[in-house]
Amino acid sequence: MASLKPIKLYSHKTGPNPWKVAVILDELSVPYKHEFQEMSAIKQEPFISVNPNGRVPAIEDPNTGIILWESGAIIMYLIETYDKDGKISYPSGPEKYYEWQWMAYQISGQGPYFGQAVWFTRFHHEQLPSARERYVKEIERVTGVLDSWLQKHDWLVGDKCTYVDLMFVPWAKTAHTTMGDFIDFQGKYKAYFAWMEKLEGRDSVRKVFEEKAQVAQ
Amino acid sequence: MASLKPIKLYSHKTGPNPWKVAVILDELSVPYKHEFQEMSAIKQEPFISVNPNGRVPAIEDPNTGIILWESGAIIMYLIETYDKDGKISYPSGPEKYYEWQWMAYQISGQGPYFGQAVWFTRFHHEQLPSARERYVKEIERVTGVLDSWLQKHDWLVGDKCTYVDLMFVPWAKTAHTTMGDFIDFQGKYKAYFAWMEKLEGRDSVRKVFEEKAQVAQ
């Protein structure tokens, strides 16, 4: 889609969520440019005029004039606008609704709880083992739900990789890095792990996470 | 929509999320029937064949054959299927995308974090003041984001009440009840509180929460 103007992706060098959007943009061959933000900057003007919630990602799409925040909403917008051929989505139900279901599960069930596990492992100002344990268990539970589904299905929806499979990658990678000492992902969740390896082998994921590793240095 | 068969709503007598779906069904005059589940039952068969994540709400719609879980996905499905006249939604962008944005914020930013505040206040097996404080502060932050938006807008999207306004009601009501001793919602977040009073005054919300109060007894 070379005739498109690049989408501005308000991003962060280490946080997982903006990179979720980058993978989808790369899959759809939509040009984009990261606008990296400091954590301190996103909670004040001018950024909170873009996103009053003070979080990344957010996008500005000069091709449509849309400004949008929340990764789930951004990705659904990109799919509806730039995936009319259904490269990584199904255009109608019931698969479209199942995609929404797994999208909602990723943003409400994976992201927030995986984030709390990382918080109580790395960032909380006092050690609270029972709080950390609560969220480590939740990572195991969510991973187990995915694993049980993937024991019977190659992909979350239909018979191809869709955007909802890809949405789970960034937080899964963060969990593998941060929680690998506590959770045996490869040994306990074999179907999940094989699915994640397929996803990590895709050109889009490889390319985007190579860039993430470079900018994080 | 009297010719429709009732939707089966897998529900819970006290948890907030199924009642979010009930409000939308009532707004759209779609017939439905609660199928109340015990917390212990939703983590095993037969329910996990409906929802492998072991959570309510889930729905079975005999009019379309769809079985779906995750409240955000269920509500988007109901809107697309049963709100073609746009009673509580906008059928196209940019308002449609803004609705998705606030929907995503409700399910990923309000629900999970408000839930953690309730957990560490009422249910965790040891007192962890700094964990509870983390989530009480997050309720204040999210409420402040809504309040700042509502100081300048009557509704979250466009110039009418849409499904995304209504989605915030159940967790807000739970927070007012559970956290009212810690947070002065009415005094500190006036625009938010006035919006919530408008929403709580709607026929759908009054009716659904009267039923919730009755079944919780």
C-alpha cells in the first residue's frame, strides 16, 4: 500500500502494547512511523490531548484523519480499514465475532494480569509474595486456557493465522523473559508453545521484534 | 423484537459483568433469560465447553446459532446484530471507532483494575495495604480520566447515550459500594458523578439492577 501516508504510532521502546500494533501494521503493509514517548511525557500535555488516558499506543492516521487509542480498538480499526481482502481476518461472522472474543480476552485477560505479575516481580516498592503469586498463577491459568484450545485447533479462529493470534505475542514474549524462572512454558504448555513458535517465526513478528531489541539498547 | 427467541445469558447473581450485557439486551428490547451459574461450576464441564476461560458472561443466541464469551465481544455482537437503527450506537466511523476505543478502555482499564481493588479489600487472605492502595489509586485515576472527558462532553461518544457509556455502569456501581469509604466519588469527580446519575436513571439500568438486587438476596 505504497500510496498511503505513514501512520503515526505513539509508542514506547520497551512496553509491549505499541509493538502489538506495529506487528499488525507490518502484516498489512501499511506504512507507519514510531513516535517514541517517555513514560513521564504521556501523562501530560501535549500527549493527553491525543489520549486522555495517558497511555501508549495511540495512532494518528493521516489517510483518514482518525486519532485513536487503546490497542484493541486501534487494531480493529486497522483491520476494518486496511484488511478488506482478509489477509489476517475474516470479514463476517461467526469468525468475525470469534475474533472479537479473543481480542477482548487478550486486552482484558492477558495484558492486565501479565502486567501485574511483572509489576509485583520487578517494580513494586516492597516484596509481596502472595500478590506476586496471585498473578503468576493467573499467567499459568490464561496460558492453560490457550493451550487447551490449541490442543484442538491450529489457530484461535478459523484455519489461518489472524490478527488475534498475533495480538497475544508481545505479552507472551514479555512473560517468557520475565517469568521464565517461575513457569515452565515450554514443558507444561506444549500446544501453546508450538503456536507461539509459529507466530514468532512470521516475518512481521521477527522484523518488529528485531527493531524493538535495537531501540531498547 | 417480540419474534425473537430469548438469548441464553450465562450469568452470576452478584458479579458485575453479566449485568452489563443484560442492560444492553434490555436497551435493545431483545428477549433474554439469565442462566445463573455458581462460581465453582464455571471452571468445569459442561460450562467450559461454552467458555474455555471459565468466566461469565457468555451467551447462546438461538436466533443466529452464535455462542460467544467476553462481555466486550458479546456487546459488540449484539450491537451489530440488533441495533441496526442505531438506538445506542453509531453504525459507522469515526464514532464507531471511538465506541470501540471506550469499549476497550472499559474492559481492559476499568474492569480488571477495579476488580483488583475489590479483591485486595475484601477477599485476599492477608492484608496488603500497599497492593490495595495501588488499585484504589487506579480507580481514582480511571475515574479522573472519565471525569476530565465528561467536563467537556455530555457522553463518551457523539451526542447521545451509547452502549459504551452503559458499559461503565456495573463496575462503577460496585466501586461506589465497595470503595465509597476510601474515595469521594461525588465530591471529587462531579462531571463523572452527574453522568453516572443520568445513566442510573435510565429505565434499562433501573430495571436490571432492581432484578440484580432481588436475586442477590
